[in-house]
Amino acid sequence: MPPTLEVECTSDDCEIDMFELHYTYDMPDDVGVEDFSCPYCGGTECLEEIQL
């Protein structure tokens, strides 16, 4: 299965608590949470990967 990245937004002004990114095998291996922005508030520095 393609990788799944679970992310939380830690911004106090944001209403989203977590979301999942599902992407294809074609994504580079070094893609991480720092390459994305929150779909709700647009922040980038407030995103953290959820470690299970």
C-alpha cells in the first residue's frame, strides 16, 4: 500500500485537529510533513507528524 502520513495542526487558531495524507508510490522518499500546509488555516510551521 502507498504511504499514509497522519498530521496534526497545533495552531491555537485552527479548528482542525488531524488529517491524513494518502499519496502514491511516485512520491519521493524524502517527502515529509514540512512539505505540506494545513488545509484549514494554511499554516506550515504548525504541522506535526503523528507517530503511532
